[in-house]
Amino acid sequence: MKISLKGLKLIWFGSVKVLYAGKTNKNAYKALIAAEYSGVDVKLAENFEMGVTNKTPEFLKMNPLGKV
């Protein structure tokens, strides 16, 4: 399942939720706060860099358009 929230990409891998966004993205923090209040365990993708990470073959396999 994939959910896009205005500049964010949240991907479910089984029970693990990963949010693909930069560490300084204010909308990412809003999503993390909402997830915490809802009891959903969401992790911020490590070393995500917009324009670099979202163009890698691994990311394009998840999201062929490479958009976040």
C-alpha cells in the first residue's frame, strides 16, 4: 500500500512503515506526530535526499515515477 501526502511518500512493507521525506520536511514531522498519536509505528527513511535518493533504482522499483 502506498499513500502520498503533499510531498511525502509512506510505504508499507508488511508491518514496517517507512516515510520517505527529508529530515527537515515540516510535513513529514506532522505525519510522524499524527502516526504517534494514532499508535502507528512509522520510521523516517534514513539518508533520504530529495532529487538523489528518489532517483535510485531501488526507489524507482517502488515508485516508477520517482515522485515523492
